[in-house]
Amino acid sequence: MKTEDELWSLLREAYHMPYGGAQIALVEQVMQHADAGGHDELRLASRLFATTAYVQGGEPAKSFVTFSWCRAEYDAHPERFDADDEHSLLWHYKYMVNGLMKFPAVPLARTYDVLDDMERRYRAGGHSLHAVYSHRYQVAAHLGDPAAEEWYAKWNAAPRDQNSDCAGCDPGAKVDHLAGLGRDEDAVAMAAPVLAGRLTCVEQPQSILTSLLVPYVRTGRLVEAADAHRQAYRRLRGNIADLQSIGTHVEFCARTGNEARGLELVQRHLPWLDRAPSPQADMWFSASAALLLSRIDPALTLADTTAGELAARMSERARDWAGRFDERNGTSSVSDRIEATLGAASLVEYLPLSAVARRRVETPAAPTPPPRELPTDPAELLDRAWELYDEHRMEAAAAAFERFDELHPEPPADLAVRRLDGRARLTAVRDDGGPAAEALFNEVAAVREARGEEVLALAARSRAALCREADESLLAELTDLIDRIVTHPDADADMRAEARLRAESALLRLDRSAEALDAVDAALAEDPPRPSLRADLLARRARGLLILERYEEAVASADESLERYAAIGTPPPAGIAALIRAHALGNLERFDDSVASFDTALSLAADRSVRLSALVGRARARLAADRPADAIDDLVEAVADHVAHGEDTPAGLLRYDLATAYHQSGQPLDAAEAAESALDALDRAGAQEQADQTRYLLSRIYRELGETELALSLLETLATNLDGYDNLPARGRMLQEAAQLLYEADRDAQAADRFAAAADAFHAGGVVQGEMYARRMRALSLRWAGDLPAALTALSEADALSASLSAGPDAAEPWLIWQRAMLDSDAARVFIGAGHLDEAITRSASASAALRSIGSLGDALDADFLHAEALMRQGDPSAAEPHLRSVVGAAPRGSQLEQNSAWMLAESLEAQGRGEEAAQIRAEYLNR
């Protein structure tokens, strides 16, 4: 059983926690122990706080119980309530009215009973009825009761008092009313002074900004609308209590052409429906999700369902809840509004909202030579089809083959087998090999064999083999076929080169890159006369060199390939050669040349894969060249392309790069949005390593944004994920960074716990420097937390580690000297706090000497100040004076150390009866 003091300490800790499950769990623990111990004051305080925690933390149904207990306690023992407690109870009536309306199982009469009791108590206490009228309006508006207008007028007329909603929430509710009437300009005007002021309520400004989304768009304030969405959603996204408001943002995305952004929100928050804060929140989020899903491809796969199936389920869910509300209310108002949402029209065709989710823009295909008129002679037409195939102009080749079929459905045997070979090759290109292509090639081989065309039959058999999965037996079979081809007297140079190139394909699939390059070189040695084949071989050689990290040679081979492609009209493979060249240049850190080559690849890109690779490659080259801002547009475009094709995981991976680009460009809000989107996608894909990389980046971004709780949550998750023995050093770093954040936020007791966990991880992982730092910081954190006995114990553990290291081979290493000296400094702080001044004097003097010995003068000055402080506390100002003069003279001008030392120097002079000198010090250093 915890003591009453310990319980009060836990309750105070809960006050400083963010709203949510952890805070609720802690306050419930306090309530349980307070009840068991019969601590009446604590029972009341914990339940008053729990009512707020439940409402703001997403479990409002539990607040009904704690509120009822507090109300009964007030009626039975009003003397136990001070003025603040009474105000909290009156304030909580508003929570109850709002909350009861959100549960259709709660009879309407109960809500009216609470409203009537609220009005009675407000009148009895001499309070304004402003808040009462506000909530009578809200109930009437929920029911669709015409009396809502009357209550709205009374609400506006009543004077505000301490029970009124805050300066943001009260006008926010009025904005909703005005927007519902289509009075958008009035709504915007109502909000303007609120947004111009300083809002301190936890629900603002996100609540009023959410209310303004539609009025902003309908009045043409599109930039303001986009900013309102981004600002508000960032504040809402982490709290399940805000699920209904998040649904409003989903609906807004659907109505502004931001289906990709909206889908991201739906996927992120859909799991919350299993623990929705209320049926009302469930209903509105479901309706908004259904609207969004109805505007995207119904066949799009989403986990174990499709967008169309999920849209139908969400619509049914929303309508079911609406029916229950209407049954309770005796009106159709809720169903009417849900149907309006499910069928809501677009507000604008497209409003750019997100730094991540952009609409994909169709990019024109690379310019191609004007089509030549196809001949009608069967042999010439077939020659033209094969020429186009050899140049990798597959669509044009397919069209030529189809034209041949139309004009010559029953060609002579020699042309028929060439046509069959063309069908096999196009099938292999379309299916990347596969059984259909293999069967066609074997059919070609059989026909060739029957015609006595042995070498052509062998070529077809080798192509058929390549359609199967690569393994050693296939390679042996293919090698035999190739040997027979290259030694066949009927094989020309082109045939021999093509045969050797098929060996390269198999070897690459078996990860035998050096042998694959040898195969390409052997093909080039055949000196094939066909220009397109020669260019292809040089491009393949460049690729092999790139894989083997022979970058200079890869660039040279790619250059020669591009020259030869240019001579034959720059066919599509030229774009791939430019890509290879660009990647090789990037690896040589010739980033400007690499970007230029990616530009070339983009201009030549004949298909989506080449274009995407060029966009991403160019972006990464710019990132590597420290030009992150220039990388952003390419990455956004690539992400949009993947999203448009339903490719969630590739989009997530690129969003990590995009977050990096935004972060390095000094755009932390955009970086956070990109990283959050990346993390959602990577978690869905089960890509833990990439997801954890994103978590760490996002934790750094959150720290820059001052979003400490979010950063801490990510670091804690990382520490949990890094649970293997090999990950112990990384786990220690994550725990240490979390501890440092808590320490900097003056949450010292929590910091001490994390430093202890970090020290244990470092110890298990053999990272002595990390362990030394974490142990001394734990002692210091406990000192600032006021737990001096625990601080002294932690200090003894750190001292023991220091002693063991000092007896080892690293005793004279500068890093260990510094660590021991910093431990001495922090020990002095702990001892000063504990009143052990002799120990503080000894340890601070030792720290100063050691730090000076390794040239760490700034840290030495801190130790000198601690030494002087201990002397002052011991009552020896004359001994402290020279140390303080030394620090004042050496500390950076205007620094906190200089100010503190000057103040203490003046105090020491005063204590010695030298008031005039003290005044001079204050004038020189403190009164500037």
C-alpha cells in the first residue's frame, strides 16, 4: 500500500502528463489506493482530475461515474470543496451535457436532467447563465429543434464569466452555427480576433481552425484553408479523443480533391474505431471515411479488403449509428446530416493541402521519331516489325506485327515462323519470361528444327530456358546451348553476341556479377554489326561495371553506348544508359554531372519505371550535393506517382527521403508530415528496419518542433524494438536520448529512470563510455528531483564504475579523464544538495584540476564555480572569493556562468563587510 504522500506525488505527476491512456491509468491507480486508504481529500482531488482526464483522453463514458461521485460528495460534504474544487465541479457539468448526447443508449431525459441541475446550481451560485444557454443551444441543434435559434440568441446576450468556455472554444461553437447557416463571412469574421490573440486552451487553435475549413474555401480563402487543415490536423492526430474532428479533416480532403491525403488519414485512424471515444465520434468518422473511399478506385487494395468494400461498410456503420440517435432523439436530424455528408459535393476541384500528397501529373512521353508508314509487302512489313523490336520500341513493334496479321493472316511458312518468334519475344517482354513465353519459344524451336534451321532452333531453345527460374541446372543447360550456337558454322556475329548476352542474364539472376560482365565482354568481342545490338551491349557493360563499383569505366561505357544510340535515333534503351551513367557519376561524387545525366534520362524516358528511377536518382544526387531544397519537387512527384498506382510501400520509402529533404531545408513541419506518412506506410508493410530509421528521424524533427511527448514516444518504441543482443548499444542510445529530453524538460524523476535503463543497456552491450555518462546523469537527475538518498546511491554506483575503469588500461586516456572529472563535478552538485559540503569541495577541486590537465577549460570553470558555491554554503566567503573572481574573469561575456558567478561574488563580498566592492561588481556585471 502506498503512503498518502506517495499518492499525492503520483497525482502531481499525472497532472504533468499528456492526455491519454498513460495518464488515465495513473490517476485510476491513485483513485484505487485513495479509496483503500480512506484518504478523503485525495479521493476527491483524484476524481475531479479523472473527470477531465477521461474526457480529454478519449474515454468520456468513464467521466459520468467520477462526475456523479463528485456531485454526490459536494451535496453531502460541501465543506470538503474549496473554491477551485467547486469551480471544477460546475465546469464539469458542460462535459456531462456534451458527453451524454454522444451516446444514443443514454435517454434524452437524463441529459435534460443534468442541464436543469446545471442551471439550478449556476443560479444558486450567482453565476451567469452564459454556459447554460450555450449547452441548451447545443442540445437543440443536435436534435434539429427550431428552438436552437432562440437559445443561440440568449447565449450571445448573456455575459461571459469564469464558467464560460475559453476565448477560443466559445466563438468556435458559434462559427459552427454560422457556417451551418451558410453565413461564411460572418463565421470567418467571428474567428479572426480569436486567431489573432493568444490561445492557451488544450483544444485550441485546432478546434476553431477545423470549424473554419469549409467557410475558408467557400469564401475563396484557399491558402488559409490549407494552412488551417495542416495546423489543426497536426494537433489532433495524436489524441483519440479528437476522432470526430479528424473525420472532419477526412471529409475536407475528400471535398477538395485530396483523395490520396484523405486515404492516408483514413488508414492511419481506422484502427481507432475499435476503441472510439463515443458512438458519435465513430459515426462521423465512418461517414467521412465512406465519402473519401467512394471517390477513389473501388478496386484499390487496402490490407484485406478493397476501397469499394470498405466504403460500403463505413456507410452502413455510419447509418446504423445515425438510426440509433434518431430513435433516441425522436427526430431524423442526425440521419439527415449523415446522408448529407455521404453525398457531399466537392468544394473545389483541387486544393493543394499537403507537403506530401500531391496529385500525380501526367508527364508527356519522351519524344519518339515520327512513325514511318508501314509497308504492305509481307516480308518488308515483318522486317520493319523486327527492326522496331531490335530498337526496343515495343508498342510500335507490336502494332507492326498486328498489322502483319491483319494483312497476311495466312503467310508463307518462312514468314509464319518469324511471326511466331515475334509473338514469343513480345510475350516474354510483357510477362518477364514465364510459362506462356517458354511454350511459344519451344514452339518456335520445333518449327525451326522441322525446317532444318538448327542454329535458329538452338537460339529459340536458349530463350525458352531463360523464361524459367534461374538455378545452377538452368545455367548448365543454357551454357551448353550457347556453346553450340557460338560454334555453329551458320551462326553470324549478331547471333553469337546475342547468345552470349543470354548467359549474362542468367548469371545476374544468380548474383554472379563478375562472370556476367565477362559474358558481355565476350559478346562485344564477337563484334556484332547490328548498331542497336552494339549499343545494347555497351549499355549492359556499363551496368555490369556499375554493379562491380568500377564507376569510371561504367561512365565511359555508358558514354559510348549513348553515342551509338544517338546514331540510330535514340531508342528507349538510351534512357537506361543515361540512368546508369548518372548513378556511376553519383558514386564518384560528381553530383552536378550526375544531375545532368538524370536530366538526360528523364528527357529520354520511354516508360514509367525509367522516369521514376530518374526522378528519385536526381533527388538523391541533389541531397548528396547538399541541395535538399532542389530535391523536394522530384520526390513529391515520385511519391504522387506511386500513390496513384496504389504502391503504398515504395511511396513510404520515398517519403523518408522527402522528410530528409524537408528537414535539411529547414522546413520541420513539412518534414514531420512526410516522415509521419512514411512511418504509417512502412509499419503497414512490416518494414521494421526502414520504419525505425524513420522513427529516429521523426524524433529529431519533433524535438526541433518542441513536441517533446511525441519525440519521447518514438524513442521509447525504438528502445523496445531494439531488443536483440546486437542492438544493445543502439537501445542504450535511444534510452539516453529519451532521458536527455526528459532532463531538459525538468522531468527529472522520469529522466533518472531512463538514464538507469540506458546504463543497463550500455553495460550489457559493453559500451563503457555510454554507461559512465548515463550513471552520472542518473545521479544528477535524482538530485534535481529532490530524491537525495537515491541520488547518493546512484552516485556511489557511478563512482564504483569509475574506479574499475581507472584501474584498467585506459586510465590515462583523455576520454576517461574527462568522464571522471565530469563525474566529480556532478558529484559536487549532489553533495551540495545533500549538505555534504566537505565532499563537494573535494570533488569539485579534483574536477577542476583534471579538466585543466586535458585543456577542457569551459568545464573547469563550471567546476570552479561549484567549488566556490560549496565554500560559500560552508560559511567561508573569503575562501570562495578568489575562485569566483577567476570564473568571472574567464567566463564568456554575458554568459549565465558569468552572471551567476558575479552574483555570488557580490554575495561573498557583502558577507565580508565589503559592500562597496559588492555594489561595484553588481553595477559592472549584473545591472547592465
